[in-house]
Amino acid sequence: MSTFPRAVAAPDRPGTVSAHRVSPTARRAALLAGAALLSLLTACGNGSPQSSPKTPPGTAGPASGDTSTKAGSTTTAGPAASSPSKKPGTGTGSGSASATATSGSAGGSGRCHTSELRASVGRNDPGAGQENFPIVLTNKSGRTCTVRGYPGAAFVDASGKQLGPDPQRSPGTPTTVVLAPGRSAWSGLTFSNPEISGADTAAPASLIVTPPDELDSLTVAWTRGEVPVSGNASSVRLTALSPGTAP
């Protein structure tokens, strides 16, 4: 028999609280509940907004200005980022690539479009070792329109392959040329006589002509013999458009 005295619970008395033994299981449950409540109160007391989820590695958002990005496709925002490939003989007005219509003195007529023009090459006017051919643009439409600046030009062979570099522009001040139906403007195409300059030559099949500020071209059969394409003094030059068909 144990020698320790047995504890006897004292009866409840007014104004006193009786002590009860709490089991270990109940105590553990209470602690867990308290911890959960403390975590909930801490989360509710945090006034800062929840941060946005991070972008998963390897995922790229659309660039600034893009409207949407789909898998396997590329969406370019705003104007096109790249220009179309330059065609042989592409021309520009006033030395710029602007495609804005130019108003002339004929009641604000717009620029002449390729479909409204006919191209031709006038007779050679040689002088001082130079070959000089007028490239003529004639208004074949029924409306008055304008041209301004330098046309584009390029020599090509029968397969359409360009021969030699693009012509260079002779210094000058472009002016707006008003073309009534049937009227023409001309640009001087000049180069040194290959027999004198010693430049390498080729015999083109055609001359590609592009009106200023247009992308579509006109093709003129070239029957004027060989032209310089490389080597010494092989440069071909163009003048700005002027009224008429020849100097």
C-alpha cells in the first residue's frame, strides 16, 4: 500500500473556484485552436493589399503598346515596324519617302498614281561624252494630277534582274508639276559614254520607272544599247521632274 496520503477534493465554497484536472488531449486541442485563432487574427489585421502573382519563369508579357500576344503568332502594335522591300526603280517625291498627296495649282488636285501615267524614253541628246535620255511621264487619265520630285529607275535584264546600282540624284530643287490630261513631265537620265569611260556594260531589256511617292512601277522596253553597270565612271544620274517632254 502506498504511503503517500490520498488527496481529497475539498467541497466547493462560496466565493471560490474549484480546480479541475485537464487531460493532455484536451490541452493539446486547446493549444492548436488558439494558434489557429491567432493566425487568423494576424491575417485580418494586415492592411496591405495582396501582392500580384509573379509571372512564371519563361513567360513573356506583351511589349508596351501591344494589344495581345497569342502563342505562335506575333502581333505588331501601331504602324507597321518594317517597310516593304524596295522594288527596282522605286521613286520618292522631294527626296523623301512621304506618300502624302501634293496639291497643285489646279484646284487642289492630288498626286498622279502609277495607273494614271504612261512612261516612255525620249531620244538621246548626247554631249561632251555624256548620254542624255529624257524619261517622260504622261497623264493618261481624265483628271488633272501632280508629280513632284525624282522618279525611280532601274535597268533590268529579260528575267527582271537589276543591272547595276540605282541611279543617283543630280542636285536640284524639286517643284510641283501639274499635269492636265495628256500633259507630260520629264526627268533626265544621264551617264558617261562607256566607250570613253571604260566602264563595264550590259544591254538591258527594260527600264523600270516608278513615279514619285508610288510603289507600283511602269516598264519601258530599252532599245538604246548598252549602259554602264560597274567600273570606272559607271554612275547613272537622274534629275528632278520638270514640265514637258524634253529640255
